[in-house]
Amino acid sequence: MQLVEGEWATEDVAVVQIADGEWRVSDPTHPEEDGLSILGVIESTTLGYETTNVRDPAVRHAFATLDLAVRFLAPADTDNHHGAAHDD
């Protein structure tokens, strides 16, 4: 697994590539073994980058870029989340 750097990189968001075309988004302010640390998963698909939020796994969103997908899953109280456009 490899930590992925990007514009979203803050102390509130960590992105780790867990497989080819798949990333885990987590909140590093919680211990890794704490289930609260995982915010969601992003998967590269033919539609772009599809998010699964662990708090609402039945709802999925597709984004044109990995950056937009990460920003969507980022905690709502970070500046990175505001203004993220998404497709329902």
C-alpha cells in the first residue's frame, strides 16, 4: 500500500492506494485500527472514479478525477470538501 499525495493532502485526509485502481480514504486523526478512521473507498471505473462512503455505502458517486472523488469523501469540516462537484 502506498500513500498518495495530492492537492487534498491535509492532516485530515490520507489516501492510500490499496490495489491497482483502488484507493482508501481515511481520517488520520483517528487511530488506523479504529473503524472511524475510514471515510470511504474510491475505485477507477469506465465512468471515472467511483466513491463509496462507508457511512452510506448504498449511495455511489462518479467523478471525472481522483482529486474530486477524494474531496467528496473528505470530512465536511475541511476546506477541501466545499465546492466539490459530483455526479449523482
